[in-house]
Amino acid sequence: MMSLRHNYYFSSFFWTTLARILTALFGFITTPLLLALYGKANYGILILAISCNGYMHLLDLGMNIGAVKFFSQWRVGNKDNLIQRVANTNQTFYLVIAAINIIALLALAIWGAPLFNITSDQFTTLRECLLIIALFCAFSWETTPFQQLLIADKQMAFTSQMQCVTGAFKLILVGLTIWLRLPLTTYFLILTALTAILIVPYASKCRRDHLIASLRPRAYWADFRSVFTFSLAIFTLSLFQTTATQSRPIILGIFAADAASTVADFNIIQVFPNFIIMLAGTFAGIFLPQTSRLIAQKDQPAIEQFAYKWTIFTTIFACLLCFPFMLGAKEALSAYVGPSFVNLSVWLVVWVVLMLLQVHSTPCNALILAYGKTKLLVYMSAGACVISIGINAALARTFGAGSAVIGYTVYILINLIGYYAFFYKQLLRLSNWKIIFSFLAPTLVAILAMFPLLFLQIDRTTLSFIPFDRVAYLALLALKGTIWAILFAVFLLLFHIIRIKEKRILTLYG
């Protein structure tokens, strides 16, 4: 039994991580290639279309969490008939969402021209992309209820494997697009179809494993109500978090002077923070079951030990992800999209620092969610969201893509202040100073490890023997990151932030 449990967790972690890496790799590779093929403005239009539809995912209303929770509980209680009724009703629910999504996309395609600060030709391209999304919308939404059934049945590895397959096909598509020089709308049509086609293996697997008896949508709304009510509470919390993130390119598209180019700039710099938060975000799913157990047991010493030690560990992990990009922001951008974009390096550094601040709070935030007292969180997130959007809009013409970074920085800082001012001390009864120390100890060591590199002055001339600029810049980034990581590891040991016990076992301080 224990072996099966470990196999489940290992398999799920492995395939989910691989799927995330492929997703990040796809975003990382496609940006410079599509920029070179379609140009900055057209690429910005593509990102604007994806962002407009991305915000529509709020229509999920938290069901992606609520359905998995209830399906899992009902499966343990052998309530298979209830699962069947709610699963079929869930299909109907997502068809309604798809219809709303399609209507919104069509309205935007028909009457949305005055909304965005782009040319008529650019809006024509945007309209075509929106219509493509609308074409596949029902298939994309209907994939979700089958995915929820599979995850509740502990088949997350299967869903991630299918995502890996589509991710591989997407990478092949990019290669074919560059080779055949496919039009932008043709590329986007195939890309959207690859995402929507996941409904086939998901639905087939559910039928084959008897997770659902019929693929016909039903309307057992009385049974569905309990799932929907719980999901709405989750939705209320995530609404403002999603708005704060998904609205940024849309706000730039409305208020920036050169909207298409500004949105392209924003997407270029967000690739690196997205990669960081994608890898660091794995911790959130791992922490929540453990924190729920600790909160239920009311084991205060264990809660404190978890909070302080795991804050140290997540901060070390965040430093390893963030500091190489702080040191080599210009090299990263030069290798990625060319030296002409190094003016964005300041905003990249600011954003990466923001990621460091955000990731360090992951363990304590998991404890807060385990408590389930989300009302104040909602108010705090709502206020921070409104302020951040206002700042983004007000500064868009002056700072371009940087206004989105400034606005989101304010959003994160307001939430962090709230966590430290109330949640950590009043709700969790933790010491703010110990949490701050758990964050600062590895961070200050990471900063100390930077100083030798500042004096070494490693630049393009250091690798002048490499003829290709982008390869040289990538090598510079890797060289700086490697030297810094070695120094960081040595300093962590010297300052006893981590210790080696029993010759081989690496443990956190304390």
C-alpha cells in the first residue's frame, strides 16, 4: 500500500513537472522565433488575443478545484451514482460556460475595434484569432470535466502525459511554421486545435475506466449545487488574483501608446518570471495536504517548525531560480530576443526580485489556506487588484511594459504586508521576525555571493572566441549563474544555513 502511494506521488510529480517544463520550453522557444517571423507588432496581436481569452477562464468559477474535491470524497464513500449524475451535469455547466465565452469573443471580434489602441489591419488579425478561439471553445471547455474525473481518480499522471504529447506536437508545429513560413492565423488555428483535441483521450480514458457511464450532458442541478456552492468560495478568492495577472497585457493594449509593440515587450520579459513561478509553484500543491493535517491537529509546534524551516528552503530554491537572471538580465534578453531588447533588463530584474518575494511566502500561505478563513484575504486581494490595475493604466503611456511590472509589484507588496500584519501573527500565531529571518538569511547570503562576479566584469569580450552572439550571451548567462551558484552553496554551508549531517544528509538550519 505504501509502495503504491509513493508510486502515485512520484509519477504525478514527475509527469506534472515534465508537462510544466515543456509548456515553459514552448513559451521560451516560440517568442524569439515568432518575433523574427511575424514581427513585433503582429506577435503582440497574437499575445493580445490569447490574453483576452485567458481572462475568460474566470468563468470556471472555481469548479476545477471544487469538482476534484467532491469527486475524490465521493469515490472514497462509494457514491458512484452521485459521481455520474454530477459529472454529467458538470458537462452541461461547461457547455453553458463555453456558450458565454463564444458570445463574448464574437462581440469582441465584431465591436472591439475602438477598445484597443491598434491599427485597423492589426485589429483584422486580432479578429481572426478571436474567431479561431471561438471555433474551438466548446471542445476546450468540455475537456475540463473529464480531466477533473481523472485527477480525482488519481490519474494525474495520465493527464500530464497527454499534455506532454500535445506539448511535443506544439514544438513540432513551431518548427514547421518557421520552415514553411506559415501565416500567423494558420499557425494559431493549428495551435488552438492541438489544445482542444485533448478532449478525445480524456473522454476515452474516462469511459474505458468506467469513471463516467455516458458522455451525454444531463441536468441534475440539485446534486450539483453542493459542488457549485463550494467552488464559488474558491472563485471569489481567485477572481482578483487572476484579474491582477491576466489583465496586464489587456490594460497595456488599451492604454499604451504603441499597444501592439508594448504588449510584445511585456510578453518578452514575462517569459522568465513565468518560468520561475511555474517551477516554484510546485510547492503549493505539495504543501497544502500537509498544512491541512497540521491545522486539523492544532499542533502549534509542528506548524511553527513547518513555517520557519520551509520558508528557508523555498527561499533557497527561489534564490537559485532568481539570482542568475538578476546577474545576467541583459545576457538573458540578448540571447533570447537579441541585444536590441536590453532596455527591458531593468524591468526584468524588478520582476524577478518580485518573484523572490512572492515565492518565499508559499509555506505560510499554504497554512492560511488550510485554515479556510478567506474573507479578509478576498478583501485584501480585491483592494490590491484595483490599485495595481489603476497604476498599470496610469503609467502605461510613460513606462510602457514597465507599468505592468510596477502595478503588479504594488499588488504583491500589499498582500505581503497583509500577511505579515495579520495572518502570520494573529491567525497562525507565528513570529514575524522568525519568518523574516528565514527569508533574509539565505537571501543575504545570495547577495553576498554576487559581489565577486561584480568585480570579475564578465562580459561579451570574455567569450570573444564564440562567433555567434546569441550563443555567447547564453554561455555568459550560464557562466555567471554557475559561478554564483557555487559561491551561494559554499556560503550556505559556511554560515550554517544548511548543514551536512551524517556525512551525506543535507538538512536545513535549526
